[in-house]
Amino acid sequence: MYKIFSTFTGAGGLDIGFHGGFKFLNKNYKRLKFKTTYALEYNADAIQSLNYNKKYFSETKLIHKDITEDIDNELKKYEKNEIDVLLGGFPCVTFSVVGKQKGITDDINGKLYESYAKYLGHLQPKVFVAENVKGILSANKGEAVKIIKERFEIDGYNLKIFLVNFADFGVPQKRERVLFIGVRKDINIEFIPPEFTNKNNHVSSQEAFLKMPTDCRHTIPLKVSKKVTERLQHISEGGNYKDVEGTEYAVKGLMSNIYRKLQRDKPSYTVIASGGGGTWGYHFDEPRPLTNRERARLQSFPDDFDFQGNTTEVRRQIGNAVPPVGIYPFAERIQNVLDGKTPIKTKNCIKEYDIKTKKVKD
């Protein structure tokens, strides 16, 4: 089995995708050759979720701490080349690019990125995967991603960058994320990206909600006021707060996700981790917010994964996660690299993102 060191693990969506051996909707995802040996996570509720779901994390040593805390002494606990794969979704960072000086700012996100880079430099895994929001490609007018690429290459990796819409890989959600995938330079196997599984056949919200489990605490609807229920009754399927402008149900909304309903025949819009009134996501047919189990379906978590924490914390874990189904094809191709195999690259494979042209490569 290939060993994973997982950072910013959260509820473990990225790890579950690498492990395989789960079922989502009507499809079984075969077991892959990965196990998470270490999982480092700061949030106590997320740690409880990992600890509770032994089926997926039975062989994992959980490390409950801030990744920036006492990092030099923490790294001494691990041997170089002990780990095969490093995983993590560090937050989008900002950089100082005054003149020719390039450096990470002193904000917390910059420190979190630098800590991830230190783990990479020390552990020297064969492969690493870092996930981030789409906005990282435009941060600092495109300079941030250049600095990140340069740093990873200095650490000894051939890097490929992908702008992924996870709906194209079977996730019932339009979720665009950036994947940084690096292979250590002494490994003479190229990472061949996966073929699209659902490029022209997205899984809809309605399909995602078929045969929802009923014996789960996460299926309990969020309590809302009578006025919110009435407001939702006046918003059309796929609509949002604009549908009730100029009426007694009007709200002060600035973003499209305020009181936004799903559309049954399309994937969900991006599931978010937090937000106040009107941001919970709303059912396409029933005048209510989505339940956390429905959000978990939209994020492609298996139904037997039981999140720990209160409603708000569970929402946070689900919204911050990487969809297991979406990352699974990439994990398969990383397993190919570690097995010494090079799949045939076809026209249906997802293409790299070119930071020079700021476009997907032809």
C-alpha cells in the first residue's frame, strides 16, 4: 500500500477519493492502493469525524494541531522518503511582488501555504497533490500561482496544474478547483491526466437526491421562520433573491447565492462551507434549506460517512471538502505513476492549465 500524509484533512474527502472502496449513487469505486498513514487537522470536529469513521481511517494516526505550530520539531518525527503521497488543500494565498522581491505575506494563509511547502520539502514524497480555489489562478494578477509553481519546482518536482470542474468527473455539482500535481524529478514516469467521465453527461441534483437515507441525523431539515418558507415558495426553481425583489419577501442580497434554489435537471451550484441567512442552499422543489445529508450527496460523500459536530460545523466540513468521486480518477492515475505505468494519453483527457497564457493548453 502507498502511504499518504494528509494535511488540512478536514472530513477527509480527498483521502476517501484516494482510498476508493466506496459506493456513490449506483456506482462502486474500487479499492486503490493508498492508505492515509497520517492526517493533520486543526478543527476538533473534523478530527472527531475522522476518528468516528473507522471504515475509512482505521490505519490513520490523527494529528490534532495547527500545521504552523512548532513545525521544525514536528517535522523531525518523520523520515525523508517515508511517505509516498502528500495531500493538502492550503488556502488561497497572497504574495508580495514589489519589484523583483517575491515572498509570502505575513497573513495566516501565507503561513499555511509555507507550512505545506515545508512538509513537502522535508518529506520528499514521490507525488504531491495540492487543491485550491479557482481564484488562486488570478491572485496578484497571476503572480501568486507563478511563485507557487517556482517553489514546488525548487523542492524537486515536475508540476502540472489543472483547472477542474468536478461535474465533469461525476460529481453532481459545478465545482471548479485547481489541482497542483507534482511528481518527484527522479521518478521517470509522467503523470497522465485522467479522461473525463461525465463531460457531456453531468449528474443532476435530482439524480443526486434519489433514495436518500432516512435513518440519519443529517437528514433533519434546518428550522427556518414562516416568512423564509413563504419567501422560498415565491422563488422559482433555479432562481434566487431577485425573484422576490419589490415584494414583501424582498431581501438585501448582493450575491447570486442568496436564497438560491437548485435546478433539478442540472448539477448543483458550488456548495459553500459557511454564511449567514439565505446562503444554506435550497431544494429545487420543497421550500426549505438543503439538509447536510443532501449537501454530502452533492459533494459525493458515501452515505455511510457520519460527520461529527453540530449542524453548522458539519456544514463547514462538507463545504470545505474535496469531492471523493471527483478526485478518484486523478488518484487512479497517480497510482499508475507509483506502479511505474504510463497510460495512453487521449483527446478526452483533461488538459493542463498554462500559467503563461492563462489558458488551458491546446
